[in-house]
Amino acid sequence: MTSSRPEPRLLFISGSSREKSWNKKLARLGEKIAEANGIAGTFADLGDYPMPIYNGDDEMRDGPPDNARKLKALMKVHSGIFIASPEYNASFSPLLKNAIDWVSHTRDEGESPLEVYKTRVFALGSASSGGMGGLRGLSQLRLVLETGLGALVLPDQFAVPRAVDAFDENGHLKNKDSQETFKVLIQKLARAAHVLHG
């Protein structure tokens, strides 16, 4: 008997919109790895969803910006989300925080608070020029997602240290063991998303 549960779809978001961002490379690589392993994947560039800095008065007057609604709609059609987050002063980027905040204030009629976060599985990764690969920033991102938003975040996380030399000309990781570790994390995310939405 075959399962009627839908196959997982994974969304890969970069917390940086810089053209040559290592985290954008990491998110794009995640999408490629997913597709190569039979998992539907989508890459999202936060630069395509510009939003004003969150302000409660603006929200009361105008409601959430259209791009917050569009980003949330994209999240809703994916059961698992991988975020590649740069490290900014031992935290994560203002761009990513602002997007998270706006989406958290975007609620459809009849929808429970923070539903889009509480009904998805998240995995985290980072690429950095430093030796720790951005892991300090991921601890702050995890805190926001888990404690602030009630999201399920996989305990495994992936770091790419010394990212300036880590990627080859095709966007793959030169270190094959690291690439394999990243693939395993993506597969775990897909399995967890499949279970949650089954």
C-alpha cells in the first residue's frame, strides 16, 4: 500500500542579498543537492522581497507589506525550510531578522498566530570567512525561531568555515566530506518535513 502523504518541498533562503554572498552560494547549493536527490527544492533571495524596517505604527496604519505576504505564501507551500545565515557581530543579519519579523506579523483570516513557523521544519547553516563558519550567529537565529516563534529546528546545523576558498567554480564545496554532510542534513530535513506533514 502506497502512502498518500505529499512529498516534501524544501525552501532554501539566504540571509544575505549580496551578489557574491557565500550564504547565497550555500543556499543555492542546497537547492541543487535536494534536486539531485529527488527532493523538490526552491531558492529564495531575500533581495527579491524588499521590506521597510518593521515598525508597529506602520503595521497598524498600512498592514504588512505585500512582499511579507508573498514571502509567507512561498513558505507555506514548502514543508521544510533551510536558512543559510551570515554572521553579523555574533548574531544574524538585519535583513533576515526584518523578514522574519514581518512574516510573523502577517496573519490570514482564521489562521492561528505564527502558524507558518509552527507548521514547518527548519534547518540552519552558515558560511563565513572565519574559522567557525558562522556558528555563533546560528545560535541567535535558533533562539528566535524556537523560543520566539515556536518553530521546530533540527539540532544538526551546517557551517562552512573559510568560505572564500570553500566553493569550486560550479558552486560545489571543494571538501567532499563537507558536501556529503550537507547532503545528509538536507535529507534529514526532507524526512522530518515529510513526517510533520504526513
